[in-house]
Amino acid sequence: MMASHTFAYTLYTFFGSSCSARVRIAAHHKKIPLTYKFIRLHKGDQHLPSYISTINPSASVPALVVHNINSDPEVDSPVAIITQSIAIIEYLEEVHPSPIKLLPSLEEPLLRAKVRELANIIACDIQPLTNMRVFKHIASLVSPGDPNSWHEDDWQRHFMTLGLSAYEKLVAECAGKFSVGDQLTMADVCLIPAIDRAERYEVDMTKFPIVRKINNEIRQTEAYKKGGLRSQPDKFRSLKNGDTALEKL
Ligand SMILES: N[C@@H](CCC(=O)N[C@@H](CS)C(=O)NCC(=O)O)C(=O)O
């Protein structure tokens, strides 16, 4: 395998995707340049046969294409394509371990486990249940037109509240300025896009005072300001800074 500095990266992303935002925020924090290609989830680009066959068989974002830095990404084959946001973040952490880290050092295995535990509450317990394809499929199964049958917003709030309640309990033991101590970690880069979504669905965040304090800190970081949904070139033109009334993706 070639040294990491010989690589360049293209990220397939959508501004409102919390999984893409994790990777964007992580890369900004670590000062790793990414070129973006936009997948319009609301238009179904993730289902295009060319995207599924050549980039991401899971029909989702993000996907990170790793190129040789001297190659032409439009013509030459990539070195690798990594799908799954957590795998991408951990890859970037491993090949760019310094100067800025998103995981505690190898000498702190329990703290590393804590960061991963928190990140997985978001990535494994909340996001998959609240993903667009899930609620679209449920909506297709329940009686169309019956207002009492199923409410997407209640479903979203339920699973977001469950996950954030667990997060709140766990961070009580380890939070400093951020979720684990005073440095931004992979847990925080997963948490903040999940809070953006929770706010869109009007989850009662007053139940989570520690998470709210951490949220305020993360929002001040350059990494969030540059990698969060509101600063993305593909954001909907109607989305103003500070606006939470975004289409529920
Ligand atoms: N486990 C995957 C989940 C990827 C995923 O579901 N991404 C969402 C956006 S956050 C998506 O592309 N959804 C498209 C759809 O549901 O059709 C990861 O962490 O990368």
C-alpha cells in the first residue's frame, strides 16, 4: 500500500445526510481536503444503476473514493472505494493520525471504546431506524390515507429520543467540553448531525441538558461550520442559516 499522502479523496455526499455530515465534519477537523460529488437523495440519485454498480452497492451516501494523487479521477481507476461513514472516518484516522485526532490514543483503549460506543448509538441505534428508505417503506405498508395508522414524525421522535436518552446517560460519566473529555472526537462528529435532525423533528431536547451543552460547543467549531449541512454547496436554496424547517431527509 502506498503512503497516504499520495492519495486524494472524492466524497459522494448530500448536504442533508447526517452520515455524510459526519465524514465532512471529521475531514474538516483533521484538515483533510475532500472533493465533493453530490448525490440528490430527494431525487433518488442513490438508486441510479451506475452509482450502485460503480460506487455504492448500498444505494446510500457517503462513499469515499481514494485516488492516486497523480491520477485523473475522471479517467483512471480509483485505488479504493470505502462506503459506510464510520469505516471512512476510522480509515482517515488511521492514515492521517496526526496532528489532529478523532480517537483517544492507543494507550487509552477504554476511552476509545467509549467514543465508539457513543458514535454507535447514533450510527447503529438511531440513524438506521430513521433513514428515509425505512420510513418510506413503512408508509407504503400502512393504510394509505388513514390518519390514525402511522405517523412518521412520531416514529422519528421515538427512536431519536431513545438514542439520545442513552447518549445523555453515558456522557454524564465522561463529558468535558465535548462528549469524551475536552477534545472533539468521532462521537461528537456523529452526534451533531443527529441533533440537527432531532431539531428538525422537534424532539424535546430539554430532556438532554448535557447533550445540549456539548451541542453548543460543537456548533462553535470550524469543522462543524464548514462540514455541517448549512454550509454545503448543494443545500436547498430555500435553506437559510439557522433555519431548521428543512425537508425531512
Ligand atoms: N450505515 C451507513 C448508512 C448510510 C445511509 O443510510 N445514508 C443515508 C443518508 S444519512 C442515505 O443515503 N439514505 C438514502 C435512502 O434511504 O434512500 C453509513 O453510516 O454510511
